[in-house]
Amino acid sequence: MRSDSYKISTALISVSDKTGIVEFARQLNELGIEIYSTGGTANTLKDAKIPVKSITELTEFPEILDGRVKTLHPSIHAGLLAKLDNGEHIAQLSKHDIKSIDLLVVNLYPFEETLAKGATHDELVENIDIGGPAMLRAAAKNYKWTAPVVNPLRYNEIINILLDKDCRLPESYRAELAQEVFEFTSYYDSLIAIYLRDFNQNELPDKLSLPMITSQKLRYGENPHQSGRLYGRYSKIFTQLHGKDLSYNNIIDIDAASKLILEFETPALAIIKHTNPCGVGLGTNLAEAYQKAFATDTVSPFGGIIAMNRTLDLETAEVLHSLFTEVIIAPEFTNDALELLKKKKDRRLITADFVLLKNSLKYELKSVAGGYLVQTADLKLYDESQLRVVTKRQPTKEEYEAMMFGWKVAKHVKSNAIVYSLSDRTLGIGAGQMSRVDSARIAIEKARMMNISLEGSAVASDAFFPFPDGVLEAAKAGATAVIQPGGSVRDEDVIKAADENKMTMIFTGMRHFKH
């Protein structure tokens, strides 16, 4: 006998989320399916005048320990796990007067919702479901004979199939339900594991659990021949107000731009292209910050991403409107700014909760062949205890501020990264070159193309200068200050080159590789 030919006659329902359960149970009853249920669910069904039997009629044992133990019983699990094409199993059910449970409908204690409310540790522990996952896993293992249902969105679909197939569910459909159960229980357990990992302050455990739920289906991945999805709670941080759906590449750029803008407390604006900054500016307002950022590179921003850390007002919107940009990100938009920017229908307008973003930055993950690389997020700017001036000349106040500004930007530029800056704007950026001196030359050349003078500028390097050549290039370009991690075997040669060119140099003691 195949499960396809087996009519469902008994259901066990135990749900925390009561959405749709009354109508579902009513339709099951109308199909002649006998319903058993637990505590609160049973009361809900009784209140709706739906015939239901208590779980204790199956177990002949009361719920105990404040309901902690009610379904952890042989009569339940034997009913879920019996293989109905196995004569010995049927005989054992008969011997012990155990009913087969043909349909299990369960969802779990709301651990995720309780966590989101900022509940106490004890409250969270009490919202860890034990009996529910045990029943779901048992039914999912035995899906050929016990159809497991964990998703309320399936209720109507299941009723339609039962009506169409005389109370039978196809085996292929049962296998889909089993897959959904194991994905859900894995997700649920991962939430608990991650909470306890944080509670125990265990940053990188031996076994990694990642609770990921689809946030958005993407048209495609990085390229049209690749499929893509967005998982996680991205939509809790970023809200799209206008424009066509975000692409895979848009989302990566939005992430890069928003993390960069977190570095600044004063009004700041960053223009990003392919995750690298084209320009970053500070100002008394966003319009001023934009002019400084855009002046760094007036070519690359076409089709780029713009992020800012203040409410986008009409003055700024009027300046931005003429530039073709894929995405504009701000904590808020004024109504008049929003109406103006909406006139370009394909432009995506996004609000960002920067506080929530900052609090979410704990880990970074990359897939590699056969596995994943996981690291803690790069949240520090420098090591205070190792920050030191290594040259004969101390920096002026202006030079120090320019170095710190450049250092913040360099942290977000792909390695090898070189950034020329003043205290309130970028002047030239060289990114992602195989040689650090090539990045330095590119930054200088881009500044030259924009008619930007580097006289009196600071230069920031995300990692140490392995040779004096990068510093010498900077000196020739007019830079007077250098900030870098230090740590090269040739540090003394690099320092000497700076001294000989009357430059000031700071070692941070911390590098910021970004691959």
C-alpha cells in the first residue's frame, strides 16, 4: 500500500499561532477527519463549536509541569512514526491500543517574536518549544504515513487537495511538507543557538547555525544567468519607498554605502560604485557634502549609489536630481524631496535605520568552495594604544583631521586602498590594485583628471607601505601627511622617506584589508 492510497482519518492539532486554524479545523471536520488537540488550541476549537478530543484521550495521561509535558508520550510518537505498510507496526499499534496519527498540524512557541520584543533570558528559555519540534520531526521522518504541516499558508492548499483526492495527499506533496518542516525546525533551533551563543559571549562556535529566511526573491544574481535570493532581516533595516525592485548588485552596494556612512557623525554623503567610494564629503548640510563628494570624481557616479546620514531635504534633492543614480539612501526624506526624486521612475529611494544597522553588524560571511568563511565584523577604526606619530614632524590639527577622515574612507575601499583627502572631503581614491604603488598612482591620476590639487593633502593606506615608493609618490603629488598601519620590515625606510620629504606620518597599529 502506498501512502497516496491511504485516506487521512485522524489529525492532531497543536498551534501557538492560531491564524486560520479554526476554518482549517472546521473543514477537516466536515471531511470526517477526527481531531485531537492540546490545551489552548483545543479550547479555541471548542469555542468555535468544532468537535475536538483532548490529547489525554490518546495518552491517558494528564498534561503536567505547567504544560511542559503533554505530547512527549509513546502513544503520540508511536502514532506519528508507525509505518502503515508494515504488518508488525500495525500489530504493535493494535496491541497497545494506539491510534495512527495521519495528519499533524503544529507550529511552535513564539521564540523569535519573544526575542524581538527584548524579553528576559528566563522568558526566552520558557519560549523554547520541545514537544512541538519532536512531533514535527517524527512526522516529517514518517511523511509517507503522517503528513506534517508547520506552515499556516498551506491550510487552504491542503483542504483543496483533500477535497479533490478523497482525503488523500500525494506522496510527493508529503515529501514537500517534510522538507518544509526540517527547514523550519532547523531555522527555529538556529535562532535559539545564536541567542545562547550571544548570551554566553561565544563569538565563533565550532558548529555554526545561521537562521536565514527569504526576505526577497531577486530577478537574478550578480549576472542574468545566475539565480538569486536575499535572506535575513534586510527589510527591517532598509525600506524601499520608490523605484523598481532591487537587484543583487544594488543590495551589495547599498550595504557598502550604508556601512561607510556609519563612520561619520557630522552631515556626510558618500557616492558608491561597485562597492567602492567614488567620493565622500562632509558639510554643514547635505547639499554641501554632496558637492564635495561629487567633485572627487564626476564621471564614475553615473549609475552609482548615494548614501547620507541626515534627512534628505528639497535643497539636496534638487542637486541630486539631475544625476542618474541607481539608489539614494537616507534615514528620512522630506515630502517635497521625495516627490521630486520620484519623478525618475526607475530610481530606488531607500530609508535606512542606521541605529539598527549598526547594532546588526556582528559577523561577515563569505562562501568558498566547500564551505564558508566567517569573521567578526570590522568595527574598529584603530587601536588607541598603538596610534603614534613615527616621523620627526608632528601633524598640524588640519593634517590630523585630514588623516582621520581619509582613514575612515580607506577602511571601506577594496584593497589595495589609497585615499587622498582633506579633513572634509576625498580628493583621489585608488582601489583594488595588485600593487599598492599602482593604487597610489591611480588616485593621483584621478585627482589630476578632476583638476584637483593634492597640495597639503593627507594620504591613507589600508595596509602598510611595503616600500618607500608609495610615500614618495604621495610626496611628489603634494601630500604632507600619511596614515597607515605600519608593520613592514621596511618601516624604517618608509619613515626615512617621509622625514626626508618633511612629511608627518601616523602608524595606527591596525590594518583594514577589504577583499
